[in-house]
Amino acid sequence: MKNNLKILLLGLLVSSLNAGEVQTGKGTFEVEGGFIGLNKAITSDITTYSLIEQHKNIFKSKWFYKYNLTWYDSEDAVQAQNSINSSSDSSPLSSTTSSTTLGVPSIDYRLQGLDINFVVGKDIVYKGENDYVGVGCVLGLSIPWIDSKKDDDNDDDSSDDAMDAMEKSKTELYTYKIGPSITARKTISKYFTIYGSGTYAYQTGTMKNDYADSDLSVNGIFQEYDFGIRFQPVSVDYKLGWLSISPRAYATVGYRYTSWDLSDINIDVTGTGTSITSSDFNMNSSIMYFGLGYSF
């Protein structure tokens, strides 16, 4: 997998030498479920850095490709102290279970990671480089990880002794994804266009936690929706004999929503082996971004 990832990253970087856009964004990150005690959504600020190609026709045909490589880095999101019910067998020979209440200390969560999406498709409507509707198939890879540690401001008297001993742990998510994608752009004036895209993909992979030494197979849905406005002050075409060059320079302002929904997750960040019913796990981000791009 690491070799395939290196090849993909190298290909995207080489492609960006001819055309591409660099974006930076600010927004919020939300995570809910999947971790012991994380039964309510928690949010934090997040920063993103992206390398983007919104739409590039292949050899002037209606076939196109696009890609989005985004690095995520959030601030700490704090889960407040709470109590949970843990089930255990009342005896080795008993078919019944007993329930005990455990106090979960407040825990800091921080997200970092890489999300890669590559789309190949065909324009079903094409009236020019700034007026099209295209559909395609996305192939992607998500590699986020979540650092967890007991918050420094814990009131230790209200949490379980075993959980008070919790050290920093890392939960890593590796998912592949495939699904349909649609993208469009429309001219609204000489220098301005509006654009939008949507992706809905099935994802599958693994989720690992080093502290609890857990390794789970995961399945779910990935979604991403992107809308914005593009200002392109430079748009000229030159013919130098048999060679044609078409320099473009532009800026974008937009909004992007991304979500990862996974089913039946139970990560014990405390390392206590606590038995808790699995739950659905969701991460999502809402980002406002600014970008600068060029092509030749």
C-alpha cells in the first residue's frame, strides 16, 4: 500500500507542474461515536492544505481527470467527563451478564491526516473549458489518525482508576473508496465562473489503535461536496508554430463539506478491555477555503 501511495502522490505532483491549484482552508471538525465514552459529538477548529485540479480535459477530448489531495490538522477537541455502563459475565458458567458503571475522564482528541481523491470521467455537457457538466468515478484513499489523551484538567476523583492511568494513544484509519462523482462549472461573466462537485463513495479498510492493540475491519460511506466561485483574470492563447500554449491564472473562494461514516466501531482508547456495544462512527469537516491556481 505504501508503494502505491508513493506512486500516486508522485503522479499528482508531476501533474501539478503543468496545472494545479493550492488551497488553504479553515473550518470545523466534528467526531461522534466509535470510541468508548464518545457518545456525543465534539467539535474543534481545523486547518486544511490542498493540492487541487478541478477539471482537466485529456488531449482536448471530452474525457477528463481531476484530483484533490488534502492534509487535515485540527485543534484539540475535548470530550467531557461522563459515565458509561460496561457489561461483563457474572460468572464463567452463567449465561447472564452484569453491568457496572465506569467513569470516563475527559479526553482530548486531535485529528491529522491525508485524504486523496482521483476522478476519471467524461463530460456529458461541454460548451468550453468553463462551461461543462462531467460525471466520473472516484478512486481514493483516506489516512486520518486521531491522537487521544486524558485531558490535563481532569477531576480524577470522578473517573475510573484504570482509565486515570491512560496514556496517549493513536487511532489510525486506512480506507480505500470508490464511487460516482459529478463536477460542473458555468460562466457568469468575463472573469468569473461558479463551480460545484459532489462525490458519494463506498469505503472499506482498517482501523487500528496502538494503546488498546485493536485492529478492526471497517466499512462505510464517504461523501464530499464542494461549491465556489472562480476569478480568472489571465486567460490567453498563443500559437508558436505547431506549439500552442494557453496560460491561465485564477483564484477561488469556496466551501467544502466532507464526511466519513463507518459502521459498528468500538475503540477502547483507555486500554482497559471494557466491553461496550459497538456504534456508528462519524467524522466530518466544514471548510471555507481560498485558492490560487494556474495552467499552461
